[in-house]
Amino acid sequence: MMEDGGLRPTPIQAYVMLSSLFPLLYGLIFLALLWQAFKVMGRGFSAAGRPLNASASRNDRTGKVTIHPELLDGEGRLTEENLLTVRFSDDDEGEPADRSGE
């Protein structure tokens, strides 16, 4: 059996070294995840204390109402065309639909 000067640990020494390192590594990862959980919960608790409109008004950079692009004509103005609408209630308001194509 050749002796290499003790630079290379025996399998038992490697096992002991890894088994003593595992709890330390486990603890560090646990603390990092715990810290992250408290940060996320803190953000949630601070958001729960604010009114719902506070974040929406901060994000509005223009102060204008955003219009869906399909409601604009080629020149950027609101379209004058009749729009297709769908109602899911039993309201009898408005004109009946044209069913001449049926």
C-alpha cells in the first residue's frame, strides 16, 4: 500500500467531513429561506395596509384613460362604427338584433 503523504483523505475521513458539513449547509439554506419568507410576508402585510387605488394612481404616468387600440380608427380617433356587443342577461333594452341572415 502506497502512502501519498496524507494529502488524500480516506473514505471514512471524507464521510466524517461531509457528515459534519451537512448540518451547517442545511442550517445556512434554512436561514436563507426563512429570511426570504419574512421578506415576502412583510411585503404582503405592508400591501394589505394600503388602499387598493394607491398603487394604480402611482403607475398611471399620463393621467389619461387608456383606450384599447381596436377602438381607434386609422388616425387615432375613437371609431364611430357600431360595435358588436354581447349580453348575458335577460335585459330587453335596446333594439333587437337583425336576424335576416339566419
